[in-house]
Amino acid sequence: MNEGDSLSVSVVVCTYNRKNFLKDCLNSIQETDFLKSQYEIIVVDGGSNDGTDALVRQLPGIRFVVERRFGLAYARNRGADLAKGTIVAYTDDDCIVDRHWLKHLVFALQQFPSIAAVGGPVCPIHPEAIPKRILVKAALGLFDEGDNMKLTKGIITSNAAFRKEIFQRARFDDTLGASRRGKLVLCGEDVDFCNSLTDFKLRILYTPSAKVYHQVQAKRLRVPYIIKHAVHNGITWTRMNLKKRSRVWAIRYSVGQLVQYGLRVPFDTSFTSCYNLVYGMSAFFVSLTGLDRLFP
């Protein structure tokens, strides 16, 4: 981009009580090779009490706002509402963006006017620290669709950019991206958002060049956390699909998933197959019993 270009970017980072991670994230964004006059950084804080506000206010040129309604969906929508740019890019507070990250995201949207959103891979900063037997991308916040640029059905918001005008048609669902403070209950608001875009016949692009690196926390490498994540993912899947489909459909589909995942377990020694089995059991049980209604 040149100095005279009208296209600009608002980078939104949502955070809650992760000051040390956030500092590294913001530093990496400020060190990108993108023209500083062409982007802004917005930090949406969920009411942290660890000194996050003091940290951010020490850093020049960053807009800081507190969103009292707890949940990533509220924070992401708030960031989009505040954005001055024609592109809204997201990354997470525990991520480090590649130096060329913004340039590749914006380039993709410039080159392909029919594309509404673009995202790239999310890789671990220290892959050697993750035992292969428990490498479950969904639970560890990782994402990778290969080495080729292509159209895709979904991207994740730790590495994504959207044309701002699409927020007039689609919003992150706050009933999905909500949780009890400090405890994951429902997630998948980014998956649901991408589903909304495809429902509107809008295209999503995956570009392997726009890279983000995730600082995987130690707690995510523990089996109990991965199992809990699978259970909550099953609940989320049910809530997401019941927005458009009947409970009978959800039960039938979850049974098919459960059978499919169960048959894979004896032939797949990775923990991913176990994760998928627990996820399938959760989705079936919640669909059958209607326990999804207990969640706000």
C-alpha cells in the first residue's frame, strides 16, 4: 500500500487478564512492515484486574476500551463497531504475528474484490514443546489448511481479516462466544460467523503467507483440559446447529458422527481420535437430552 491509499486496517485484539502475553502480541503488531499510517490497533479488554489497562496506556497509538459484557463475541463485535478502517483484522492476545502478516492479509483482499474475508495458519511458537500424542489442533488453538491459497469454509479469528461492511449483515453470536469468567463453556463464535458469511454467499480465502504464531499455554497440554474442551465443543456444535435445524436432525447427525469417530479410534493412535470421540459423545448427549437449553 502507498501513503495515498484509502484502504486502512483496524487490528482488534481481545484480552482478559493476560498482560504478559498481550505485551508480546502488541509489540509484534507494531513491528510489522505495514505502513503505520494505514492501520490502528484496538484493544478490547474484558475487565482485566492484572494491570492490563496500565500496560496498554503506556504504549503509544493504541486505542483501549473495556467491554463489561463478558465473552469473546461481545468483544469482537465491539472492536468491529469501533473500527475506523475498511478492513477489520483480528488476532488473539496470546499470539505473535509474523512481520508480513498484515501485508499478506490486505494484499489478498485487494487482489480479490469478491473475497469478504481472509485468514491464514496459526502455528505453535514452540512445536517441540508439544507432545505429538496430544497434538489436537482444535484444543490447542492451532489452524492449518496447507501450503496453497484457496477458498475455504472457515477461518479462525486469531488470524483473520474481514471487510468492515460485512458486519452490517453478520455479527458474532454472543450466545456462543460467552462463558463463565475464567471457564470455557461455549465457544465457536468464529465458526458460526464464517457460516453466516457463506449463508450470505460471501467468499472466504485461506492464504498460507499470512502467519500467526500461538503461545500455547501449559494448561492446554494437559489431558483434562483437552477432554473438557471436547465436551464444550460438543455443546457448542449443538447450539450452533439448532439455530437453523431441528433437534431430530441434530440427534441423527450426531449419531452418525459418533459412529464414524468410534470406528476410527482402533486404527488411529493419535489423541485427536479420542478428542473427536468425546466431542461426538457430547454432541449426541446434549442433542438428545436438550441440556443446551441450560446455557444462556
